[in-house]
Amino acid sequence: MFATPFIDSALLRIFRFRTRKFLHMEDSDGRVPPVPREGGCYLYVHVPFCEVLCPFCSFHRVQHCHEQALRYFGALRAEIWQYHLAGHQFEGAYFGGGTPTTEPDELIETIGLVRRLFGVKEVSVETNPKDLEPVLLGRLRAAGVTRLSVGVQSFDDDLLQEMERYGKYGSGEETAARIKAAAGMFPTLNVDLIFNQAHQTQASLERDLDIFLGLGANQVSCYPLMTAPSVKRRMETAMGVPDHHRLRRFYETIQRKLTPAFTATSGWCFTRNGQGTDEYIVAAENYVGVGSGAFSYLEGTLHSTSFSLAAYEQRIAQGLTGIVAHHRLSTGDALRYTLLVRMFGLGLDRAWARRRHGRKFFWRLWGELRTLEVLGAAKRSAWGWKLTPNGSYWLMLMMSEFFEAVNTYRDAMRAHVQQELDAVGKPAPNSASARPVPMGG
């Protein structure tokens, strides 16, 4: 088994080179993309509103404004209708953000629409610790939510202060009590934790995991701290600079502390008894993203919606989707993306790959598959390829790198509409709002 900082950095350099064209976007006509011919599809619904704009967060989010949120949810439901009328079907729905629960009534109405139109059985919703109130939790469960994901990030009060979450969402002890009270209400209760924060110690990480293990939640997603150029300076001022040399040690600590009670279901998600719904990119081969700042992946094409809330609302009113940019991946890049996601989900089924992509899958990706075997990242069998614990670490690094590239794209798109996004509740549409940004170079 190879496990050195040199191998880690070399793999990331190769990964960057092989995926460098993934986000080379060009203008889109905004029509509903074709229905996938085969392969499952998931619906991702982006709600960008947050009560607190955390300094480390690179997702598309804006300060919550009730009036603006009402307009936005109305446009969101109209866009969902467009996909229904075009014949799209979804196996499940994931409401992310932002914080979807900032507007409970609008969220529940939108969940109801999705369930009526598409008959989905799995509905995942992100929330924050403050919203873990019995009345709201009961309403969400009655609305059909099967997976509730709570953005905790840490139970360490010092780290919560640095993340500017302590004042708004409470102490680690308060958050733990809220999660413990919510345990058992949903088939899957997920807790998000961030590791490798600048001032996080080994002891602090182990304490976070020990606290989680005693709460009764049946899933945890442990993400490395990821950033983007736009938030890097603010994050470094508030939280300090993370030490990437600790990543492997921290990740191995997570694996050690969570097993055998929890089983890995992806590179950073662990579920009690290995049963539960994971993130939508792992759960389905294709996904449609609706809302401002959402991404879709449909049969080899990436789509991006407008990051201007005003332009998004205007486009929906004109009978268009929010999509303003797309990129058709080459055959090789599409196969690499498939390999990335499948391996991030811990293994590749040989029969599935042959059925979906034919023999070309194996000869086009021979180098990648062979590298995983030689480095001890994956073991080959008659079934296919299964990641080793060391391989899980490398795939976690690669997926983090991919999301940081997406964050850089988000930065470029948001830069064109930053004045609008900063003016809470007072959108100022302009001709540049709906323009995609070519991601060449």
C-alpha cells in the first residue's frame, strides 16, 4: 500500500489535469434538458437563504429576506412544473442551500408539489440546529421528509465562535441536546461535521465524534474544510489557515472512531448498519438542479442556473428554466466523471458499467483503474472494484478537489451579480445578470 504525502499530491495533480475541462461552460438557451434515456435521476432543489453567512461557506447563499424568499419559492415551484410537463421523473428529491427551513411554509408546500408531481418516496432536507424544534420537525416528517441533514460542523464552542455560528445557533451542548431529541423521528437523521479546521486539534475532533456517537443519529457526513477564493481571506481572518498535512491523520481518526458501529457509504458519509439515504450525487446517475445557483448532470452534460435571483425569477416568468450555461463533456471526461462518482460511492460494479457504457468504459479508463489497483486504492474481483480504506481517503481528496473547482466557478458567476446579492431584498436586475461565465484556461 502506498500512503505518502508525495503520492497524495501527485494523485491530486493528475486528477486536476484529467478533469480540467469539466467546467468549461458556454451559453445555454434555457430550455428544459431532454429526459435521460436510462439511468436513475434525482431532483436537487436549491434554496439559497441563510440566517447567518458563515465565513467558510462557498455555496451560493444570500442573507434571508422574507419578501424575497416568497417570490423565489413561487418561481421555484414554477420551474419544477416545467420539468414535470417535459416528462422528467425523479427517484428522490434533495432540498439544499442555504438553509431550506428558513421558510417552513414555503418549503413544505414545495415538498408537497414535488411528491404529487413525481411520486418520490425519498425526500432529504438540510437544516440548522436552531430549527430542530418539535413542531417544525413534526411538520417536516408529516410532509414526507425521510432524511433530515443538520449542519452542525462542530460541537466545540471555540470553533463555533470562530465559524460565527455560536451566537445564532447556540453552543455545542445545546445543539447536541436538540439532535438527541430529534433522533428517531426520521428514517435518516444526518449530522454534518467539518474536519481540519485551523484550530481543531486531534482531541477536539475525537470529542466531536464521541458526542455524535452518543446522540442516536444514524448518519454522519464528515467533510474536510473546503473553500473558494472569494471566502478564503474572510475565512483565514476568522478561522485561521488549515494545515493540509493533518488531513490523512484526521480522516483515519474518523474511520477508526466510527467503525464498527457505522459503515462507510461514501468517501465521507457513514451510516449506522450501512442503511440510509446518501447525497444525491451518489444516489442517482443523473440529477436535475432547480433554483438559482443549482447544477444538473444529465447524460454527460453539466448545466448551471443563473446566480442572480432577479434574473432567475425573470427567466421563469418568461417560461424558461434557470439554466444559463452548459457543457457537454467529451466521452472520456463523461466516463471519468462516472468513475469518480461511483468510486466515491466505494465501488464500481463491472456488470453495471458494461451494461451502461459498453466495453469502451474499461479500455478508456484502463489507466485510471490500473492505477487504483497498483496503489492499493481498490481491490479487483469478479464483481468489480471495491475501494480500500486508503482508497477512500484518496477519493475523498479527489471529490473535495472537484467541489473546490465548482466553488471557483460559483465565485466567477457570483462576481457578476455581487452588488445585487449584497442588497438584501432589493434585487437590481441588469443585462449581465443572466450571462454565463466561460471557464476556459
